[in-house]
Amino acid sequence: METKQMISSYDEINDTFVAKISDKNGYYANYDIADGIFLNIDKNRFPVSVHINNASNVLNVEKGILKNPDVSILIECREDKICFRLSIADREIFSNKSFNIFEMPEVSYEIKAN
């Protein structure tokens, strides 16, 4: 599993959570991998960021939890499945498995806040 540095932010007023790999800028396409959780990919179909509107409702957590800077995201793509897990302060907040209809290559990333 490859570990990458992440920059994450939470806008409490707009209830928007964003996390991106620190050495990546922009994205090629975004995909809704779960209700309201968008995975952004580069032109080679590798994940570069996550965007969640209405984050406290989508993740079913209090807004205060989303302000914690200790964030980690696990993204694994194996054959036809994508596994996504979001943890804050060592607490799993959200986990999902979905079909790889986006043709992402096999990857195994753990993305952590710096």
C-alpha cells in the first residue's frame, strides 16, 4: 500500500469537506462513489481528491468532528471493486464498496493529513 500526503479542509458554513493529494492539482473527472461522496481522478484515472457537499449529513456526524485535522482516507481498487474508507481521529466515519465502473487501474492508497 502506498502512503500519500493529503491536504484536507472543512468549510463549516457550507458544510463542505475536501481532501486532496498534496502534490496533485486539478482533476480530469469526478465520480459519485456513494450518495454525495465524489472521487476525483486524473487523466490516467488515478484518484487525486475527494469532495463531499453537505458532509455532516452525508457522513452522519457532527460538524465539529469534520474540523479535526487528523484525517486518513483509504482507497483500494481491485479488479471490479473500489473500497473507500474515511477516518477522522482514528475513528472510521464512512466505509463503502462500489463497482469499478470508472475503469480505475488497480491502486492501494492510504492518504493521510500531514
